[in-house]
Amino acid sequence: MARVPGRRPLWLTVPLYAVLLGVVVLDERAAVFWGRVGGSLGTPVALAAGGIALLAVLLLLFDLRRHVRLGADPGDGDRAG
């Protein structure tokens, strides 16, 4: 079974996505907490946590899009197995 160049195997991709989603959840919780704290420390930390969560979501979406586009091989359906 040949692997598509530039594509990670699924057994590695799924745990990476799970970890990244965990980072997003924790960052959002931190953003809410520090947003409630407020003040001169809470507001910048809340904004930073929200920005990191946003970047993590964008990274996940772009990588998922790339992973799906690389996985589409139109020649697979023509082969006799």
C-alpha cells in the first residue's frame, strides 16, 4: 500500500487533532476565566488565550482541508482489487 507523499498516516493525524482540540478547549476556558478577572492583567491574558485558540482552530482547519485534498485519489476506483 503506497502512501501519498506529504500526507501523514491517519493513526498519527487523529491523535494530533485530538490534542489540538484539547488545547483549544483549555485556552477558551482560560480566556473566559481571565476575562472575568479583568483588570490590567486579566484582559491581555484573556485576549492572548483567545488568539491562541483561534490560531489553533485555523491550523486544524487548514490541515484538515489539506489532508482531505491529498486523500482524494481519482485513480483508486479504477483498480481491480
